Amino acid sequence: MNDVNKYLTVTALTKYIKFKMDNDEHLKLVFLKGEISNFKMHTTGHLYFSIKDETSKINAIMFSSNAKKLNFNPVDGMKILIVGRVSVYESTGNYQIYVDEMMEDGIGNLYLEFEKLKKKLELEGLFDKDKKKKIPKIPEKIGIITASTGAAIKDIISTIKRRYPICKTYLFPSLVQGENAADDLVEKINISQNYDLDVLIIGRGGGSIEDLWPFNEEKVARAIFASKIPTISAVGHEIDFTIADFVADLRAPTPTGAAEMAVPNITDIMKHINNLNIRINESINTKLNYEKLKLDTLKNSFIIKNPMLIYENKKQKIDLLYENLNKSIFINLSTKKLEIDNLKNNYIIKNPNILYENKKVKLLNLIQKLELVNPLSILKKGYTLTYKNDKLVKSINDISKNEIIKIKLHDGFITSKVIDKE
């Protein structure tokens, strides 16, 4: 039978592990770096969060007594350096780090600043594909903004001269690292706009994120976006990405890659020209053979061998048109002659006075009808019209005693004063 006394409780095991960890000299003072996630500030002022790297994560707590000493506000995604001790939280059995000190990790916060600016400019549309200018296939003049010394300028110029030696290059030497580099880059971008350039290459060789930081400055990004010259960014190595890469019209993985993208390979151009020459000759020969075949067909055609057929066909057609024309003229003349005969025999033409008499009778009838409805004609029968203030009086109620009225007769007016009305 098993001895139950040798079985531990979960609490006992947890207490043992906590005892071991609390007494491990290596875990009493731990220096740790990583990224904050799941950050939460409790109402008590305690900070609860996780600190992680690419593959692992550990829970962390910073009590309010230590949190009050911070001179920054921790947020998710922030890179930090912490000092603390590792122990076990007995209630859950999870191990965690109890943070005594916390500070920002400079490089990590540069990444945060990078992401913040990237998101801002992206929302403004500075990265939109439809706003990017097309890089010309065969440029004549290329501007280069980079340090006047170093591998980058050498690689760019040597690559251009090797691939397309007839292209002219213009160097605008600039600071590419340090405190004043961003302002110098902006100045050189603005100066380059005064040259009739086909392409502008902006970049430098590889380096740390601090070394490449001028190409992450907002002022440099906006200067590249405002450039009227199609721009290729060539900053660092293939794995390096800067804000300048997103704003530029084309991103090259390296300065050498930028030169290869900016100019064609003269060897490829010569091959293309030779291929075009072959295709043109083939096209000309095909066209000549086709036209020769057409000519042979014409030479052997029945019409060419019997040209009089053309004349005979045309003559027959003219005869037919002539006959149709005569018929048309004859029909037209007959129609017009019939119309003239009808007009000559018209009753009105032969007796024009009848038309006049008819019109006269109609006119007299109309005059008589108008006379019947003419109010002035009624006045000749003894009727009158009465006016007050030049308005026709239609009722005895329209006038009052002692008012002046005018009475219209057929041959004039009488002015009268109303003595009485019945």
C-alpha cells in the first residue's frame, strides 16, 4: 500500500518553490529588458503588466511606492529596462518579477517613435501608391544625395557608369548621420529641385537605427514627398526600413540596388535594339513579299489583261444612266404640263372678279355683325351710358345725392348733378 505521507499538497510544493527562488542569489537582483504588453494601472497605484521579447513573456508587478518614482508613463509596446527580483505568487503558482526600478530603453523607444510617425504620415496619404511618380526607363541626368565619401556614393556611381555610362550624375553632398543631418538632407533635396533631373537617389550605407534616424525625420519625409523629381530611397541594407523608404516613389534595398533601378543596362539595350532590327527586317521582308504577291495577282487579273472590259462596263452603265435621266425628265415635264393645264382651266383664273365679289360680300356681313354688337350703335336709338369718375354706373346704388355724373349720348356727353334718385 502506498504511503500517503509522501504526497505533497499544492500549497506545500508552491511554498517550497517560492522558498527556493527567494533564496536564489541569481534571482534576488535581476536586470531585464523587453517590451511592455497588457499594461494596467490599478486604482491602488500598482502597475501590472507583462514584459516580453520575441519568444518569451513574464508577468511583472511594480508597487505604487516604486511606481511614483517614474518620470515617464509606461504604455504597451514600449521598450524598457527593469531591475527587480523574481519570485512566485502563491495563489496562482505563477512566477513573476517584482519591479523596483524601470527606465526607457532608448533604441526601443526609437522604434515606437518610428511607428507613430509612420502611422501619422500613412493616414495623411504620403505613402499612397497613386501619388507616387513613375521612374523613367532611360534617364539622362540623375541626382544623388548622400555623403561625399564612403561606400554608398562609390557603389552608386560605379554601378551607373558600368550599366549606362552615357548618363550624367550630379552629387549633392549631405550629412547622413548626426544631429544636423536631417536639416542638411532637406536643404539638398530643395536645391536639387532647381536642376533638370530625371531621377533623384537619396540614401546612405548601413548602420544602427540611430545612424539611420535622419531618414526617419518628419521634415525629411515631407521634403521627399514634395519633390517634383521621381525619387528612389536607398538607405542602409535590405533589412533596414526607414520612413524615407515609404514616402519615396521607389524603395531600393541598397545604394547599389538604387543605381540598378535608376538606369537600364546598356547591354540589355543593345540586345533589345538588335532584336528590334531583326524584327524590322523581318517585317519589311514580309511586307515586300505581300506587296509582290498583290502585284503578281493584279498583273494576272482578267481586267488587266482585258482592259477594254472596264471601258465597256462603264459605257454600258453610262447608257443606262442616260436612259433613266431621259425618262425622269419626260415624266417631270409631263407632270408640270398637267399642273399648268389644270391652273389654266381653273374657275377662279377664268373669272377673277367673282373672287373679289365673294370677299366683298363676306366683309359686309362681318361689318353688319360688328355693328350689331357695337354699344355706340345702341346709343343712336336713344339709350345713354352714365359715368361717375370715368367709371360706368351699373346700379342706382353706385351714385349718391349731389354727386356729379356724366351722361354719354351717341353724339356727346352731358355733365349733371344728382338732385334726387328713385
